[in-house]
Amino acid sequence: MATEVPDPHQLHAALQTAVLKCSERCLYQAAKWAAEALTSMPSLVPQNDTPLPQSYLHPTSSDEKEAILQAGELPTYLLSKSYFDVHEYDRSSAVLANCKSSKSRFLHLYAQYIAGEKRRDEESEMILGPLDTAATQNREVQSILSHLEAVFTEKGDDINEDDSWLLYLYGIVLLKQKNEDEARASFIKSVNLYPYNWSAWLELGSTLGNLGDLNNILQSLPNNIMTNIFVLYSNQELYQTSDPVHAQLADLQTIFPTSAFLKTQRALLYYHAREFDEAEAIFDSIVKEDPHRLDCLDHYSNILYVMERRPKLGFIAQLASATDKFRPETCCVVGNYYSLKSEHEKAVMYFRRALTLDRGFLSAWTLMGHEYVEMKNTHAAIEAYRRAVDVNRKDYRAWYGLGLSYEVLEMHYYALFYFQRAASLRPYDPQMWQAMGSCFDRMNRPSEAIKAYKRALISPTSASPDTAVLLQIGLMFEKLNNQKEAAKWMEMCLKEEDENSGVTQATSKARMWLARWEFVNQNWSKAAEYANELCQDGQEIEEAKALVRDLRSRMEVGKM
């Protein structure tokens, strides 16, 4: 999708108004996002002949009737908002119970919803405890849903920009009831009426399970810069790392040249493509520019973890802790640090703390699942991974983790299902297909295993085939009693050793297999050549020496 360049003055005005509108409605994350986008734009030359619009300071409704209602309810609204700001959500909701403006209705119901979420978390008690189940629900959801449905019935088709906030809340409560299709439709209506509420876009993104879902809604989205940002963000969330996605990001960076959000998206695109050095360099620059920014720092810690940069990860953990110990991102960074030190119990403690602060924090569920795998607590790992996919079904790591966990339990049909889900999200990741191939092998289905392993060889990120995969394909052909085809793949494995990989465990096993194959076919000299090579590379050495002794005696008998 090509990015249209909007008029900078209009975009500046729209974002400034968005900051105020979101702040007034206590949507703090959306307000923060809009404010950061606003300040990442190039400075505008003041137009002296144009007075500052009053709506910049006090955004009012474009609907006259709504504007009159808002003006009359302003003192009550300000009181309610002050209660919300100090986390007295029930008081905040009660104060606005009799107000009629869309703005007041939104805060009344939103405060009620947040109060319900707070009570649900309190009732759930400890993470993965006996009461932390799907049975513990937000008991305010049904009341809010009924109220909103009555409001929309009363309004009919007469909805305007002011109702976009109610539609956003309606989508949230529909999602709580697992009514995903209607929730998606509600979010689409909301962003069409008012495109600058980033929270509505995030919720819309959470309803998309794959690239097809995104393509299906594109025609329904507004022709606005926010749609371009949303499409970029969704592509990143769906692990799309192609050149067009990078080009779209570059276009957006011409409009928001200093945006930390867009820089983070580029870093995550590199991370998904396993280009860790580039991702690390971008996160380094973000931390240098704004050392107190904790957003997405958990992803940065994942990169450092994979690269085994323990000193640097320790520094980032200290930096985050000094900024805010009680942010989920900080807890995940510290948890990753302890995990890298193999202190898995401490790592779990910090991931639990992250989830106590925010039960919907995806990274913590997935990372905690990884730690339970390390601790051999397979059932706890499965529960953690399940929670992760409940929060975000686009998280291939959680699907893959579920597959590995069920494989440990030797429940291969379950494992295969989860590996297939992971592979559907990461079709070019050889690791997903290797796992499927291994699963088919254990289920004694070598033909399907060969197809999966061959698919693992098609990877845009790898210049040469993986010798371990070539070996496994050869072994699968052996299971099918197709020895000649098996020998061909084993030879391909050795060819990779000569050209790229050097001696590996896989190439040693392939050489041993070929030595035996030539031995069976009485090609003594060729078998001896393979066996002698094995004696030098240090892998499979004892078996190779025994084979060499046997070959020498046979060859000597042949000469007599």
C-alpha cells in the first residue's frame, strides 16, 4: 500500500487534537502514541496570519446538540475524570450515571469496565493459581454490552465522530465474549468515524489471525495516514519482512523522521528476519536517544538473549529497573537476564511479576513457558503457552512451544497440530518445518516427513541447505527402503560439508552411512575412504575404526 503524503499542517492539527481527545477520555496509551507521533514530525513554520484554533486547546464536538450537552456536563465530567486519574474507577463511573452526552457515556462505561478488570485480577489472585482460570471473568461486561446496545438502538443510523469511542468500547466488550467478527466490525466503524484513536487500531489488529484477515478488511478502512501505519504495524505483527513492507516503512519515516515507534517497527522486522545485528543496532540508537523509554524493551532483551550478549543484557536490565521496576517490560528484561544465567527459578519469578502487573502481556507468558520447559515442568509450560495464544494467536513462538511440549509427552498428533499452526505463521522458517518432519518421523510417516524436511530447505534467509535436514531426508528414504535415493541425499550432505559447513555431527553420520552403504555393496576401497575420513574428523570415531579394521581384513583376503 503506497503511503499518501498528507498536508503537514492538517496532520499536525489532527494529532494535537487526538492527544487531547484521548487524554480527556483517559485513553492514556493512545494519547501517548499520538503525542510521540506529533513530536516526531518536522517543525512547522508558524503561520502568523492564522490564529491558534480553539479546538487545539479544548476539542469540542462538531455536532451542535452534543456540544451543548458536553458543555452542560463539563463540571461533572471533570470530577469523574479526576477520580479516574487517581484509580477510583467505581466513583468515576457513578458520578456520570445520569449524563447523556456521548463523551460522558463513554467515560461512565469505560470506568465501569476498568473497575471490572481490576476486580477480576484481584479475584484471580496468583498467576497460574487455582483461581486464575477462564471462569474468572469481568462481571461488568454484560451490563456494559446491554447499555451500549441500547444506545446504538436509540441512535439508529444517526452516529457521528463522537460515537466512535463508544464503538471502540463496544468492540472491546465483544472481544471479551469471544465475539470476534462483530468486534472487528465495531472497530472498523470506530476508526472510520475517528481514525486517530491508536487504541482502536491496536484492538482491530488483535482480531487478525493471518494475512488473509488483513487483506479482507483493507477496503473497509479509511483513506488516511493512520491506515498506512496500521497496515505496516499489522505486517510486522504477522512476520511479513518483504521489501515492500520495508519500503512502506521508509515512506512513513519521511513523514515522521524521528519516530521511535517506526524505528522500533524496523528493528522488529529485522528481528523476525533473524537479522539480529541490524535489529540490535537500531535498538541501541533508540536507547541512546531516549534511555528512559521502556516500550518494546522486552523484544530488545530477546535479541540480546539470542545473541548471548549477557553483559549488555545486564546493563539494559539495570537501566530499565532504574527507570521503573514495576513495568512488565522491565520484569521481562530482568527475567531474560536470569534465564541467560541459567537461573530459571528467578526468571520465572520475574515473568510472574510481569503478569501480575499486566495479565495480557504476551511476552511474559511465552517466556515463562520457555523457562518451564528448561525446568522440565512440561504441564506448566503448556498452560503458559496456552495463555500466550489466548492473548495473541499470532505468536508463533507459543504455538511452537506447545508443539515441543506435547512432543516431550509423546503426544505426537497434538504436537503436529501446533507445529502446523506455527508453520502457517512462519512459512519460511525452516525450524518450524524441521519440527514437523521430526514429528512425522516419530509417527512413522516417512513420506510426509520427507515433504516437511524438503520444505525446510526452502529458506530465503539461508544461502546453503542445512546438513542436518539433508541427513534426515536421507534417513527417511532409508525407512522407505529406497537406499539409492538415501545415498544421493547423504552425498549432498557431504557436498555441503566441502563447500560451506565443514565437519558437523550430521556430516559425520552421513559419512558413516555411506561407508556402510559402500561396504554392503562390496565397494571396499570407497568404504575405506569414507571410514578413514571419519577416523580423522573425531565424530563416530570408534565405529569408524572398527569398520576400517574389518575392511582391511576383507581387502587382504581379497588379495590372497
